[in-house]
Amino acid sequence: MCRCSFFSAVSPPHRAIGTSAALVVFYAGFAAANYAFTGWSETRGVPGTLGFIYLPAWIFMVPASMIAAHFGARAAGRIDPKPLRSIIAVLLALIGVRFVAALFI
């Protein structure tokens, strides 16, 4: 039997959303370190920056992202897996269409 959806073959959508939310912390940490290291020499002397990271914005974005992730995970936990799988598929399709459209615009 061939499954059409990769997500349904691997794990339930609730587990995929939880795993993704947990791993984002590591992705964001490495990305922030890269931005700080890469922009260190280019932004020297610019107040409020750590490399390419603008610290006043960072101070507000980190807590806001954590709160949004918490509420997003709770909302996903309340949705039935079948519609949730469809919602994720539609969002991924829209993102793919946007990427392809950006190639031609």
C-alpha cells in the first residue's frame, strides 16, 4: 500500500508539530550565532547591534516567538489529525507556489 502523504507515513501531525517546535530552538540558536559572527566586522560601531542582530528588536522578538509557539502548539493539539494534515498540506503547497512564482517574477 502506497501512502500519498509523507506526513501520514512518518508520524501523526501532532507529533510532527511538537518536534518541529522543539527543534526550532536549535535552528534559531545556530542562525543567530551565524548572523552575529558574520556581521561582526561590518557592523562594528553601530549602536544596538551584535553583528547583524539588532538587539532592541531581538529583545522583543524572542519572547513573542516563544509565546506564539506555545499557543500554536496548543491550538494544533486541539485540532483533529485529519483536518490538521490537510491544513499543513495546503500551507506547504502555498509556500511552494510562492517559491516557484518568485523564480519568474
